[in-house]
Amino acid sequence: MDELRSRRVAESMREELSELIRFESADPRLAQVEVIEVIVSPDMRRADVLVTLPPAEADRLQTLQGLDAARHFLRRKLMQRMDLFRMPELRFRPGAVAAGDAPLDRLLRRVRRGRPRP
């Protein structure tokens, strides 16, 4: 697949997954999850989703279990929102551990998502 198209699909998936996890997921284990990046394989069969995880080890494990449980729901919602011939299988990987984010960083993330909160 074309590299430019692959990057566009990955960025689109990142935005949609962020929206789905933040606003449509009812699982409390996913409350602290932020999608950092999506890496799509060249054949569009797999997508590695890099996410931030909470700093506590027990919370990290629960968050990964919650993401694994929500994987099929998220993929189905992505299929409805995106017009792709083949929707890749989602694999969630830890990308970074949230360590007391600065308030400015949180505000910038909210602005990037387009939904600032009061």
C-alpha cells in the first residue's frame, strides 16, 4: 500500500479510536487511556495501537485487559465510521506510562481532540 495512504489511514484510525475510547466506551478501566499512535501494517491486516497507561502496575494490567475486552467493539465501530476495504485487527501496545501529566499537556490534548472541557 502507498506510504502516504497508510499514514492517512493510521491518523484517521487514531482520531476515531480516541473518540470511541473517550466518549463511547462505558468501561471504567479505559478512563485514563490516550491513543498515542496507530501503526498499520502494509497489507492492512494488523494495526498496532500505542496507548498511554496509568503508572501503577495493577492499573496497567486492568487497562490492558479492558482494551483487549473492548477490541471487537472498537473494531466494529471503526468499520461503521471508516470506509475501508479491510479493517485491520487491533493490537493494543503500551506506548508510554502517564506520570502525573502537567495540566498544560492535558489542555493541549483536549484542544487537539477538538472537545475542550470547562
